Amino acid sequence: MLPFLLGRHMKFEDYYKEFCEVFGHPLWMLPMFGITFFLMVEVMHTHYHMQADKDAHGFCGQKEFVKELKQFYENNAY
């Protein structure tokens, strides 16, 4: 609970210890890393869409080795 609501004062060291306890705990860090990762992927994906000369969804299909694999598959080589 916030100490100023209770009318007591804390030293900076106490604030720092509480900060480290909360933000250093794995149950807080793991979800935040997950959310940050997915947010980063979404920003990169949206940015890639905004570049009109590129296709974000067909990126892998544009690669030469993938085209060769598709052609290999279409020729019933599997």
C-alpha cells in the first residue's frame, strides 16, 4: 500500500527494496516479458505492412529456397 495514504514516511532505501521485490519477482517479470515480446512483434509486423512494396504475410514464400521446395512438392517428389 502507498505509504503516503497511511500518513507515514519511508526512506528511499525502503522504497528501493520494495521496488526490487515487486519488479524483480518472476511472477511479474515473465508476463511483462511476454507482453513486451508480442507487442514488439506486432509493431514490427504493422511497420512492415506500412511499407507498401513488401508483403508481410508472404515473406517466406518470396524466398528462393521456399519457391524451390514448393516446386519440388508440386512435382510429387515427396
